[in-house]
Amino acid sequence: QLGGAGGGLGQPGDSLGLSCTGSGFIFSQFSMKWWRQGPGKGGELGAGINKGGTLKDYADSVKARFTISRDDIKKTLYLQMNSLKPEDTAVYYCHTNVGFSNYWGQGTQVTVSS
């Protein structure tokens, strides 16, 4: 299972952070991802991180503004979002594949508006 926290309301240029805690699987052994779905839009893979945290990948839309990280001791995935834009408004989901199972967080709303 994955549980999320953080997000909320911010203004353009603000920073917000998300977290996602894993349970029921060996968190450190799996790559993790942050997806997002904006209003009226399809899902977008925003960022990914491999097990060990040595490789990170970002969508062009968030590159240089968002930072994905993980703390395997705390079994927690993070997304630091800086220089927020209105188009970052979305529900954000953490995600991983464990064997044949997809684990999704419950979704966290991020709204960027002036």
C-alpha cells in the first residue's frame, strides 16, 4: 500500500512538497514514480526514481523544477516542487509495480492559482 501526504494550494512561483509512504512490500527494492492528472487531462508520468535512488528521470514539463527523492529507511518517496505554475495543478499519485501488482497512492491534490 502507498499513502500520500502534502500538496495543497500554492501561488505561481511557490514551492510545495509531497510524500508517499510504502507498506506491505520491501520499499527499497522497487523503483518509484510520481504521476499526475490535471483537470480534463490524461495521466502524465512526472518523475521516476530507481531503487537505490541513483537514477532519476523527469518529464520535460517539470524538469529543473521538481526533484524526486526517496528515503528507504523511512520507506518514503518525496517530490519537491519548486517554481510552481498553474499548469502543475493536478492530482498527484505515487506508484510502483510489485511483481504483477500495481500499487497506487490515494492521490493528493495540488492547486496552483493566483
